[in-house]
Amino acid sequence: MKKNLLLLLLGLMASGAVLALDVAPPADQIAAAIQAAPKDRQSEATVLGYNGDGELVTLRKGTNDLICLANDPHGKSFSVACYHKDLEPFMARGRELTAKGLKGKERHEVRWKEIQEGKVPMPTQPRMLYVLTGSGYDAAQGKVIDPYLRWVVYVPNATPESTGLSTTPGPGPWLMYPGTPGAHIMINPPKK
């Protein structure tokens, strides 16, 4: 039995079906992740990242109210984020649902329902999320390649009427998912 399992594993590896996960060293994950946060908040932020098995772990325990999330080695593009600690239950539930295969609208609606049912805590006051994307991370220079930083302000249940914001996407602030527990203001600066 063990011999058959070993042969199967070797065969899968030879065919390329089993690929090693390329996980950056913890120091590089931390250095990249905190770049999403404002400079004066980076050194004290908690950082979540990935171990050698690709599991999400705490790489650094911080002392301020920000949690930064390292680039997911399972993903195809580079993206790091930092958000207020009060958003962690919402973000963690999103990661759980994604791992179960839920995406897009279905994932959002499950979380919103769970917030309304009191299963997932969500702050009632505005909370910040910073998202930094790029084509990669140059660890030697400590820089994100082709960086693009956007801002998201979670304002649960906000509407155009309560905020004065449009729901039309654009380069200026606009309200996404109005009237839902996941309502948020998107601020997407023009790309260079």
C-alpha cells in the first residue's frame, strides 16, 4: 500500500500535477504587507501571512489597530491589504467562504446574512481598508513593482441618501453595495 502511494505521488510530481508552493520568507511577507498601510502605522501593525504549507498564520503581533495581510501564495496576482482590527471577523469569514468555493455575490450575501443574524460581528462605525496591488514584490529593494494603492471605507448599511455619494464607479469616491452590511466607499485614484 505504501509503495503504491509513493509511486502515485512520484508520478503526480513527474507530471507536474503537484507543484511546490512558493511562499516568501516571513520577513519579506511582512515588509511587503505593511506597505499597504500609511507609513506612520506600519511598524506597529499585526501581520498575517503564510507558512511553508500555505496556511495563514500570524507572522507578527502588533500593538496598533491595523492588521496587514500578506500576499497569498495561492493567488496569481500580487495583492496585500491592511485593515482595522474590527473588520477581522468579516475578513476571516470571507476567507473561510472563499476556501469553500464561494465567490462574488454569493460570498457577500452569506456574510451579510450572518452579520444580520449576529453570527459575524461588524462595526457600526466607519472602518478603513487599504489595498495595494502590483505585478510583484522586489524583496532586494523592498518595493512593490507597479504599485497601485486604493482605499476602502466600510460604512455598514450606508446609502446614497445617507452619504451623498454616487453608486457609479469612477475615479472619485463612490458607494459600493449600498444599504447592505458590507456597504463601503471605494476610492480608486487614477492609474498612472
